Amino acid sequence: MSKRIAIVGGGYIGVQLAKSLDEHADVTLIEPRSHLVHTPAMIRAVVDPSLTDRALIPYDRLLKNGKVLRARAGGVDANGVTLENGQRVEADYIVVATGSSNATPFKPVGDDIEGLREANQRIHDQLMAARSIGIVGAGAVGTELAGEIAHAMPDKKITLISDTDRLFPTMPEKLGIALVGKLRDMGVNLILGKRAENLQSMTEPYAGSLTLSDGSEHEFDLIFPVLGSRASSELIEVLPDTRMSTANRVKVDPWLRPSSLPNVFAAGDVSDAGDGMTIVAASRQQPWLKSTLKALMAGKTLEEVKPYKPWGPKAPILVPLGPKRGSSFLGLFTAGDWVTRKMKGEDLFLTRYNKLLNQG
């Protein structure tokens, strides 16, 4: 009889893990949304709403043998998952990969995919009408958004604001310097080392003024608050012996377990395993989880499996500034426009993820 695996969360790790185990176990993917929200493309969709048709990818063709259960998990225990409607999904192994939240229009509020489409179009219309744009937060989303707008709408006056003195301060300095130079060349004004003191919203773009930590005031027709993600860890933070980390993430042991329950794993943004909150983390965690779960199903103990080894500070990052420009750090070196364009900027992994979910 096949072992039962319940995967909570249909983000990048959830869909890849479910598909990779579909022929090896009885897989149930539990996800309240009808579509995978492909965030990198949703950033570009602010300037090109037609991209939403490919950036919002249905789950309906993902699995051939297992099932995608459109439901919200209400609790996890050693024997499975309890859904909010009271239904049970019994499982031998549980993987919680519930991801993180981000500002509209890059991820939906709750489960409303149609609402996300409408928000994307509304904010695109606001962007078209705006002359001056302020972007607060210069992580990957904020930096890429500045580049996308500057490329597609070069007449806009764009200001990117960060409370750090340089872009991507945890990465090699060369990456941040390259991105600053390219953004300025594209006409973007950068204000670094200054904190926005009076954001009216943390989740929705709006028109208004910003007071920075140096006392200066700045008026914008449209302000995008993009201050980083917060992990959706509510399901696992209540499990026995869990320990919280930054950004609402949960610490895990060397085998990606967040609690004293031996058969419950946590992965992706929700799991502080030593990886950043990026798609790159999935590229290492998902294969490890696949091989580990297959080993457990074959009768091995977890202690016989090699512990997970995170990317750490050498994690690659790809930062396109629109479809043609950008910079990347690839572990050993920093790459420029051509490599960034070919690896991510042109297609934003849209073909890859549509193929993964068997959508044309």
C-alpha cells in the first residue's frame, strides 16, 4: 500500500514536490487557491496586465494520480491535516510549505484569484495615470518593479527608497553597485539609507506623501509599499517545541522539521533553514525532500539520510530590470545584462512553470 503524503501549500516547493512524488506515493496537495501565483511575472504584469493569463497558472492538470484539494488547512498533527471545514486528510508524512504574504498586486489577499486580476488592472490604470512613483523597499520585488516601470514607461519619474545604505547588502557588493548604476542609467532616482516614517498602507499602493527619517518630505502620485514578505506560519507555530525566527519564519532542525513531531516537515518561505525567501531555495529544498521522503518510504530512518544543506550566503539571485537589463549573482561571480536576460528577464520562468503544471 502506498504511503500517504500531505503537502500543505501550492507554491513553488509544493507543486514541484507533489508532481515529483505523484508516481511514488498517495499525494494530496492542499491549497485554497485555484491557481499558482507566479510572483516574478506578477511584478511585470503591473506594466503589462496581459501577462496575468500566464502568470496565474491553474492547478487542475498538475497531478495524474494524486489529488489537489482546494481547501484551507486548519491544523496539522502527527497523523495528518485537519481542514477548516472539519474534513481530515490522513497522512504518513506532512510537508508544510505555506509560503509568505506580499503586497498587492503581487500576491492576492486571501484566496481570491479574480480579485487579484482586478487589483492588477486597477493598479496598472493608476500607474498609467501617475507621473511620479515612489517605491518603498529595495529588495528583489522593489528593485525589479523599479526596473520594469522604467523600461516600459520611461517618462515616469521613479524613486526607489531603501533604509539600507546599499542594495542587497547581504550579497557581494559588486551586485548592488551594478544594479544602482543600471537603475540610475534608466532614470530611476535612488534614496538609500533613509527610512519611510509614515506609510499609510503596507499592502496597497496609494497616492500621498512620504516623510523620510532625515525629515525630508516627498510627494508621489503613486506609492508602492514593498517592504518584504512575512511567512504564513500559523499552522506550524502552534506545534510542540517550535521556535520562531525573523519575518514570522519557523526554525527547523537539520532535516527540515519545525517541531518534535518526527514526520512533519516545513519548507520554503515558512522554514528558516538557512535559505532566503526566494525561488532559489526551492531549487535545493525540493530535491532534498523528494529523495528524503522516498528513502523514508523505502524503510530508511531519517538519521540514515544526509541532513539538508542550505545555500547560505552563496545563494544565487537573479534581478532583472525589465526584459533586457539586470544583474545576477551566481555563486562564484556576478553576471550582467545578457546572462540575466537569458536566465530570467526575457521569460521570467513562465514557460517552465506553465509546463510544470501541464498548462500548454
